Amino acid sequence: MFTGIITDIGTIRSIEDRGDTRVVIETAFDLETVEIGASIACSGVCLTVVDKGPNWFAVDASGETLSRTALGSWAAGSRVNLERALKVGDELGGHIVTGHVDGVGRVTSIVPEGASRRIQFLGPKALAPYIAQKGSVTIDGISLTVNGVEDGPDGVLFDVNVIPHTQSCTTLGQIKVGDSINIEIDVLARYVARLKEVASC
């Protein structure tokens, strides 16, 4: 379980096909406090630490993970949002995030608004019922508030406002139009939708 508050931007050192895909990520985390088997959200994808060194850790991504997330676009040198798993008693500064990606979207526009940026994304049509104005959404592991939503024939268009602090502490400061992003819907929205579905049966 995570909060969507990014605590480091890592850099991919290497990617190697070993049946599964081994990804080595450089980080400023104190790796002495990270156990083998620990979960780390890597741009919104919950992955398991399988090896580590003084300033790096390694994770294995299965074919299933690669097919359902934007991890396939990663390469050596790519920047990755990192968050360690939530501990009991930690401050819940964002919202409840599971690290299970619901779909892949892409950036459709970036418009400066003062020092902030309004970033618009196109998400899969199947996620439209779960994305609401002023609701929470996770983009590449970052907890964000939805400003506006518009349903279209190609999917759901929604935008967020990114303040300078978030730009400097996450990969949203370098994101470009056309980039692929991982989307996780709010877990509460998922359960509300399921309750309505059952109630209508």
C-alpha cells in the first residue's frame, strides 16, 4: 500500500531480459533499510526488490506487468518516480494507492498556468466511470486531483494542475506530449462502482 507521495526520483541503470525483465534502478534511498522482498512503487507499479547494492536496487517485471503498464517504454537513463511502502503510523498525505495499474494513458497537452502546468491525459474508455472532477487519480505513482473530465470516442480526457513543487520532485517536470503514463483509479471509486453494479442486479 502506498500514498502517491513520491520520495525519490530514481534513474534506470540497466534493463536485461532474463525470462522476466530485470530492471536496476539507482536511488537515494537508504538501501540498508530496504529488505530483499520489500515492495517499492516504481512510477506507480508495485514491484518487489530482488537484489540491491549501496545505491541501487533491482526488480523483476513479468510479461504480464509489461503488457499492462508503461514499463515497456523504459530504457537505461529513464527517470522513475519512487515510493516505499506505507508503514502503519505514517502520514497519509495523498490518497490510498495500491500500486496496481488500471490502464495506460498518454499526455495530450501541457499548458502553463502561472508557475504551474495544466496537463491533460487521455485514458482508456473503460476507466471513464472511475475518473471524476475533484476526485483522486494516480499518474505514474503520483497522487493528483482531477480538475476536469470529458468523455470522448477515443477514451476519457482529464486534466490535473501540477504545482512547481510537484514538478521538481517528480517526473512530471520533464513529461512531454505523447508520453505514455500509468493510471491507477481511486480504490474508493472502484468499490462505489461495484456497489452500484450489484444494487442494480
